[in-house]
Amino acid sequence: MAAALPSPARLLFPRQTDSSSGSSGGTTDSNGNPSTGDQFLDLISSPFDSEFYSKSFVSAVIFSFALGAIVLLGFCFVRPYNNVVYAPRAKHADSKHAPPPIGKGLFGWIKPLYQVKEQELVERCGLDAAVFMRFSRMMRNMFLALAVVGCGILIPTTLVSSDGDLSTGAGFLQRLTPTYGTSYWAYVVVAYIFDAIIFFFLWRNYGAILRLRRQYFESKDYQRSLHSRTLLLTDIPSELRSDDGIVKITEQAKATGDTPRAAIARNVKELPDMIEDHEEAVKDLEKVLAKYLSNPDKLPATRPTCKAKKNDMGFTKGQQVDAIEYLSARIKTLETQIKEVRLTIDKRNALSYGFATYENIPAAHDVAYVTRKKSPQGTSIILAPKPNDLIWKNLPMLKKERNWQNFINNLWVALLTVAWIVPNVLISVFLSNLSHLGTVWPAFQRSLYAHQTAWSIAQGIIAPAITTLFYYFLPAIFRRLVTNAGDKTKTGRERHVMHKLFSFFLINNLIVFSLFSAAWGFATAAIWNSDNGEGGWDAIVQGNLVGQIVTTMITVTPYWCSWLLQRNLGAALDLSQLARLTWGSFSRRFRNPTPRELIELTAPQPFDYAGYYNYFCFYAAVALAFGALQPLALAITALYFWMDSFSKKYMILYIFITKYESGGMFWRTLYNRILVCAVLGNIVIGFLVGAQGTSWYLLAAMAPLIFLFLGFKWYCLRTFDDPIHFYSQGKQISEEAHVEGKRRKGDRIGTRFGHPALFKPLITPMVSAKSQHLLKQVYSGRTSMDNTGQEAGYSDVYLDAMDASNPGKSSGANAPFEIVGEHEMDYEHWKNNPEFREEHGGEGELFGRPGDMTRSSTPNSMMTGFTRTGTFDSTYSQDRSRSQSADPHAHTRASSRDSDRTKVAGDVGVDYPRGYHRTPTTDTFSRPTTRHQESREGLVTHAARMAQSPPPQLPTPAAPTPGGYGDIRLGSNSGTPYEDDTSYDYFRRGRM
């Protein structure tokens, strides 16, 4: 074993004695050696002093670059042959949002990345994606500049000024640190240069974000959207919880002469929970059927069973029941209950939030700007986000309740942070330094001495890998905790998730992981000195806490350099989508996935902005904290961001989608995190130059940096924030705001911003077509084949799908299931279906049909409803009847979507009886031939026209309820006649 190197603590801080870093005393064994318990405590006080550092760092370099190159080459070979994983956006997006064509060559994916500029990225992927890439480029360029300055100044200065006698035998990495003495003025100068570089890049990109936001405000999509001129009001007093009350609150701002249209929210009771239970029951039934019918030629001998739900009053707790029969009955019961609750919703039971819509954008933004720091009538007024971005269950919370929920959430986060301290310390003591594990495990110590090279390689890999694995699952854990914290929007929740993740990483990795041993060593040394007769204060002074902190941070730098190198491997793994590729292959071969799960496997996945932003900021914190102590950390971080700027751009263009678009509102949170990282770097340099005890003038030279940070923060706040957040700031009201023009017919604020539980279509259980012939055998409930047409039940006769090859004849007893063919288990066949489009298409934005767009003033045109690809919008179905032309073929599936649909008010042309659809036309709004024309409503394609059949006599349609919610008796916004309440398809309204 090589001779131990001189202790850096003794070299940097000569007043520290050997006892301060030695054993804390205690018991010994029969041979005079410290006991295992004392050895463990000594290891905690000094976990990073290892002779394996150089070999570990080299092994990390070789491992990261070699494996990263292998993974990257594997991606280049596999990418052209697997568009489902590596280019789902190119497969499903419309022409506006589709990425540029990409070649099938090994490196054909690189050229398009260079050609796509920022403005094109905004148009194709949205502003959030463009801001993410701008932040990635900023980090790359910023750390490249920091690496040049840090390595160019600190490394030569350290090598030249180090004590040659003391550094004899030291490794190369240790000689780059201030272990053996250096010129500390160089660190003060570097601190100022580092801060200047960081300020410059933040200022430059703050201005770029402002430019992007102003372009976003002027874009056609934003100008046509409803949320852009709508306000969200929360904490409304009980006496003002009405449409008129909202108008009175907004008029108190006196920011505009316009009077908004208002819609107070109503109590939806337990509808959201019931719909969630219904979806859970449907998916459970799908899983049971997928497993039971996995081999249609040989069914299992026993039928599947399950435990009854604990809230199901018809069964005892934990009772085993037939899974198929129980779940089918539960679905039916929940649908009936949902219908009954929807019938009881009225406007008298108002909640504490509502919406106000203006005729133009400046008016709404003026009111939001004027009320940003005051609360009229105690009400909070903000610009409304897109409807799909709202967290509906949190909107009724009052301010006190929201604060309490946030406190509880912070408490759970704190408990998780504390709970991770123990395993984190054990990793830092034993896995990051395997020689310590050998100290308390003699058998391992012998193996360690016998195979030093192998274990040094393992040391450079194991601890960073375990840390990375834990942090891979941490965002999902925090997202669950933050969900109930009272956030009003999902994008706001993601920003809070990122904030809490960053705090967790800093506390556990820099305060605990890196500095716990310093605090422990200081405490044990002070106790030992006090036991030797020194006074309490003298013992603390003798302990030299600042010196312990600096020493520990210097000795831990090789670990963090190895960890940063492994993140370069992580960039390649992200690009390869290895986890998704492996899980997809495993699921198809070794599990029994449901048709729904197979469809979702082929759909574009949402991009985890909170997780990736947190990693970027934490890498910056590590690099800036250790960059002055080990300049190579800056170069490694610059290399990572250079690699990641390519991989993440490909992923955003071709793989991922933005599930909830915030319009680039992550920037301010990112800006604040980078400032925190810069302050952390200055604190470390302050510890380094202040550890000498007599260098007070060095600390005084760094004091102005505090005022520079405060001044820069104030300047950016005053210069950029208001124009970024508001289209207009109330300084002058535009002439358009005073013009009394026509009311926009397509607004319907009560419907667009109505709770989804009032009209959300219920999903149908999906079953593979290969098992279709077994449904009647395994499902003993009534089916359409049992129905004589004289009774209406769970499966009415007109629910049966028509046989495509034999028009007018039933295709079989499929109800109440959705039959999915083998060739249809692909997202391409279902992207027009609302339940899949909203989850994997950014509420339709990926396909050019955002649900927040308003109608134009042209009678026969639209911004919502069915587009050329056939997506249905419920608001458009209400307006369509008012502007319908006399052409009998100028109909959409808004009036002929379901098999029980009949003539509705305002419809002209040929009448059809129940059970028949119109023959499809080729008009502009017709749906192209897709999977939906061959679904359970297969009559659309092959039904014969019944031109002379009289329509049945139906009840008169109910009048829309106040507040704009439409006919909530139907649980939808269609305004169609009231159907037989026992119709199964009654609950499926709008499913297509």
C-alpha cells in the first residue's frame, strides 16, 4: 500500500493539530486497535481521504466515454427503423408542427438539428420548448466561458505557487486544488470574473425571452385564443359569488371601460371522484380481460376474481368476487350515478372562483396588471391559463386553506429530505470510498488490497450510479406531494416541483453529502480537545470549522468530477430512449397489455421540464461550488451541456411533446436558481480565502459582490418582468378597448372554462378483436343480442356495431365494449379520440386543433369543432346548428356521431330514425377514412340512407342553463334532445 499523502488540512491550516483529525478516542480491542464503532465514527468524520482518487477518476472517464459512445452508436443504428420510439412527433403531428424530414443514414439526424432555428422551433414545438433549448445553449456557452477563465487562470496559478516539497507524491488532481498553498488573490479576481460572465449571459437571455414573449403575444394562436383575454378570479366573497358579482369586482380596478362576460363556477359535488373511479374500473376490467383472453383458443379453467372496492357498500370488505361481472356492474352503476349527479348541478350552489372574459386582450391584461399587487374585495385576479392547464380541485380553495395545504406539503418534503440523510451519509462514507468499507469489514479489506485496480474502477462508478438512480424517481415522488399543495395550474405545479427538487438536491448533496463529515469532524475534535482540559470556546476555536469545510470540499472534488462525467453518459442514455425501448419490448412479449396500453406505448410522451431543468440547475450548482477548488469540474460541465444541447434538441423536435404549454413562464424560476448557484460559488471562495484566519482583507475585497447581486436582481425585475407577463400594463388603454363591437359568438366562457366533470365523455372498455367472439361467453350480462328492442338497458339494440361487410346486420355481441383490431393498436388510429388526444397531443395542439381557439366571425368558418382531420369540439356543436347551411350534406359528425342520434333543432335535410347515420360526405369538415369509421359506430361508413323515414317523437330539448354551461342534464354541451336515460351510449356522448 502506497504511503499516505500529507493531510491537506495540516498544510492549509497549520494551527490544526493531528488530534483534530485523528481518532476521537474511545475503546480499543485486545491488540490496541480502535473498536469497530470508533472506526465507524472516525470514517464519518473523514470519508473522502482515499488513495484511489486518481484511478477512480480515470475509470470514470473511460467508463463514461466508452459506454456513451456505444449507446450513441446503438441509437444511430436503431433510429431509422423505429419511428414509434425515436420519431413519434414526425409520425403524428400535422404539417405545421411536424419536425423537418430526417435521413435514414447513421448520422442523418445531426444536420436537421443545425438547420432548425429558434423561431422555427417556436412554431413547431411551442414556446416552452424554445425556452428550454435557449436555456440549454446559455448553459453550454456560459460554462464554456467559465471553463476557459477558470482553467486558464487557476490551474497555472495553483501549479506555479504550490509548495514543491509538500506536493511531492501527490496525484495530478490534487495538485490542481489549493491543497498545497496558492495565491488567494487569484480566487478573488476569478470570483468577480465568474459573476460578470454569469450576469452577462443572464441579461442577454432575459432580453431574448422578452422578445420571444412579445412575439408569442402577437401570434395568431394567442390572439385567437380565449384564455388570452380571460381572467381567473379566486377567493371570491360569498356575497359576490355570481356572474354580476364578478363584473363588480373587475370594475373596481377601473383599468378599462369594457364590461366583461362572467361565469361563476358551480359545485360539481363528487363528480370528479366518480369519473376517476369509473376510469379506474374501466382500466381494471381491460386488464382482467386482456389476461383472461390472452389465449382465445384456450381459456383458463377458472374465471378471474378480485377484491371488491372498500367503498362499495354492496360487498363486505375484502370480499372476493368474479372480476368480470363485478367490474362490469360497477361501471354501469358509476355511469348511472354520474348521470344523476349531473342532473342535480345548478347555479345556486356557486363556488369561490369564476372567470371573466373581455372582448380584447389589452383590456384583460390591463385589469390583471393593475390588480397584481392588490386584491379587490379580497379576491385574487390573475390571467387565466388554458383550460387544460387548470387544477380544478384546487380552485375552490380559499387562501387560508391553500396556505395550510402548502405548509403540509413543505412538511412532507422536509421529512423526505431528512429521511434521505442517513442513506446519503452511508453512501458518502462507504461507497464513495471503498477503503472505509474495508476498515469495518476485514474480509473486504483483503479483497480491496488484492484487487486495487478493479475496486478503484468500481469506486468511480457505484456511488454516482446509485445516486443517479434514486434521483431518477425523485421527480415523480415530489410531483405527487405537490399535487395537493393548492397550486392553481399544472404548469405552476411543475415550477414548484422543480423548486423543491433543487432545494432537496442542494441540501442533501452539498450540505449533507459534502459537508456532513466536516461538521462531524469539527464536533468530535472539539469534544476531544475539551476532554483534554481545554475550555469549551477554546475547543471550538481549535476545531477550525471553516478549515474543516474547505478541506472536506477539496477532498470530495474527485467524486463530483466522476459524477459529472457520468452525466455525460446520461445524456446519451436519454437520447437512446433505452428505458422506453426496453419496457415496450418487454411489455409486448412478457406481459398481457391491454389495447389501451398498447396504444399509449406508441403515443408521443410528455417532456419532463421540471426534472430536466432541475438537473441543469443542479449541475450548475455543483460546477460553481467546486469549480474554484477543481477547475476541471467547469470543463466537464461545459462538455455535458455541449452534448446535451444536441440530444435534447432532437428529443424535443422528434420524440416528446409539451403536455401543458405555459408560454415560456419557466424562465424566471430558472433565472433565480442560477443566481443562487452563483452566490453558492462565491460563498465557497469566501470560505477558502477566509480559512487563513488573517486574510480579512481578502473577504473585504469580496464584499461588494453582495451589492452587485442585489443591483442586478433589481434591474432585471424592473426592466423585463412586467413586459414578459403582460401584453399591456395599463399605462394607456387602446382604442380597441372602448369600441363597442359585436360580441364574439364563439366565446361561451361558461362552457370553455366549465369544469370538465360536467361534460367529460366517459371511456369505454377496450377489447382486442381476436377475443371478440368470446365476449358473449365470458360476459353473462345482457348484450344487444338478448335485447328484443322493447326494453332499454345497459346495452340497447342500436348500440350494436354494424357488420362492415353486411350493411344492416349486427357485427356481434360486442356491447358494451370497444373492439380494437390488431392493426388498430397504434396511436395514429386514435389521435382524434378526445381521451387520447388530450393526454398525448397537448389537448390537440400537436395536430393543429387547440381546444382554446375561438370561432371567427365568418358564419361558415370555424376555429373549433371538426377540422380537416375530424376532431370534434363541443362548443362548435352548439354553434353549428345556428349557421348550418341548407345543404343536407354539409353536416359534421357533431350531428351524426352516435348510433342513437336523431334530428336535432336547427338541423335541416333528410331525417333518419334511431339507429342510423347519414351516409358520409366529402365536405370540408368530414373525417377522413380512419379507424373511427370502422369502430363500434361502424354504421357511418356503410349505412344505407333512409331518406323517407320519419323521425321519432322526442322530448323538447332543454333550454341552456344560466351561466353558459349548456344542457347539463346530458352531461355535455351539445344541446341535443334528451335521450333515454337507460341508453348505454347516453354516457358516451362526445367520445369520438
